[in-house]
Amino acid sequence: MSNSANISARANLLAPLYMILGMLLVPLMDGTAKLLVADFSVVQVVWGRYFFHLLSLLPLFLILRVNISFKPDNLSLQFTRAVFLLIDTALFFAALSFIPLTNGKAVFFVSPLIMTLLRHLFLLKKSAFIGGLRLSLVSVEHCLS
């Protein structure tokens, strides 16, 4: 087997493990945010989240010597994405101060269904068959989970 095939086979084995570990950390992270929002403002909790993410990732980049490109192809699109992620995080943490964590996560997991419905309004998609099929599949998936 070639070296690239070995790397690909290893990645195929590690990817599900990384995904499972990552998904196990999400409730811990959100639970911690809910506890922190009870004592601190949402702005402080969001700032702390992004600051400590940066602190935890910088050594990783330095150790692995990852070539980081700070010049994306479309800077305005990247900036817009970052702003939306920041707003999403702040709104989610603010909501956690009012609702139980389980309800917040339930809305989070239903969001693909909501986005599929809103897609037709905002993107003006006219593909009725594909849209209907996608909507049906997303609905079935949410009913089964």
C-alpha cells in the first residue's frame, strides 16, 4: 500500500472517533456556559469562550507547525461568517439563562429542519422536487431521532 493510502485508511478510522469525542464535549461546553451565565454577563462568557479557544489552539498550531493562512480568498464572506457565529453564540448563551439546557439543545438539533424551510423564502429556490424530497427526508430523520 502506498503512503497516501495508509494515511487515508488511518484518517477513516480516526475521523469517527474524533467526531464522537467532539460531540461528547459539546454538552459539557454548553452546560458550563449555562452555569457561567448565571453569574456572569453573556458578553463575558462569550468573550471567555473565544479567548480560551484561541489560547488552547495556538500551542497546537505551534507544536504541529501548521501553515496558517490569514488571507482567505473571500475576506468579506469569512468576516460575515465569523460575525454570524459570534451572534449565534451570544444568543444561544442568552437563551440558556432563560430556558433549560435540554430545550436549548432540542432547538439546536431542529435547526436544520427550520433552515430547510426558510431556504425557500430567502434563497428563492424553485426546485420543488428536490426541496420537497429534502424536506421529507429531514422531517423523517427528526421524527426518528
